[in-house]
Amino acid sequence: MSESEMPESSCPWCGHEMTHAADPFGMTAPKPGNIAICAECAGFLEIGADLSVNKLDPSTEVYLMKHQAKAYANLLQLQSVILERVGGDRTS
């Protein structure tokens, strides 16, 4: 797993302060447009142009479900692991 610093930002789902991003596959630092998951609430996020985090647009999530099913399944699996760790439900 690789970890990268990013500008301080707050999860728009739960308010958790974020200063780092981790890639479980160790591949890349965060880039605008990347999809992320909050390690606190497991909410789906999108990295903005300034590397801040925003709620993932529902249309993007639908696109992933339809056109990138394997990637979406991986996101759901990671989300499930986070929720199991924190003992909660996905913030909506």
C-alpha cells in the first residue's frame, strides 16, 4: 500500500479530516477525477481539481456499475472492509 500527502480536506459525508490518501494497490498518488473512499465512514468520494474530496456524483457511480463492474465491485468490497472495521453503515 502506498500513501501520499494531500491538501487538508474534510469528508463531505462525515466531516473526517483528511491529509493523506492511501492506494491499497500501491500504484499512484491521488489525481483529480480519481475515486476514493473515506476511511472513517466509507462514503464514496471523488478527488477534485485541487485534490480536495467531494461526494461522488450518483451518475458517476451508476456509470461505474454499468461500464466498469469489476472496478465497482472492488470499491464495494473495500467499502465493506471499512464498514466492518468501524462498525457502521454507509453514510448517505
